[in-house]
Amino acid sequence: MDYSKQYLDQIVSVRIDRPLGTKHPKWEFYYPVNYGYIPNTKAPDGEEIDAYVLGILSLLKNLLGNALLLSTAQMTMMTNWL
């Protein structure tokens, strides 16, 4: 998780690749929030760090905002920003 702590309480850019209400490309569920990633970062899975945008109920493409909360899934060793 140390790889992501540097972003906590920092202004980050989030690129939304799965907007609010869209269907997951592989599984049978819809995203209840805007979901994307922080460009030019790297998580242990080799992908960019995931980010969820909470409290904004409109479709987004990008967001510049303060990273307030960190959530780590122990099973996958993946960190998601909320």
C-alpha cells in the first residue's frame, strides 16, 4: 500500500473510463459511481491506480480533485481511491 500513500490528501487527476451507470465490460454489473484511474501511476498489478469518484452524480470523463480516502483490497493487493 505504500506505493499509493503519496497521493493521499493531494490534488490528483482522474481519468474516468467507466462512467456512472455503465456496464462492466466483462461482468454483469453496472457502476454505481464514476470509476477510473490516476494516469501515470503504477499499482502492484502493473496497471494504473484505480479511483472511484464519490458524490458526483453526473457522467464524467476526467476529474481534478483531492484524494481523501484510500481503500485496499487484501485479496488482490489492489488499492482504490475513493
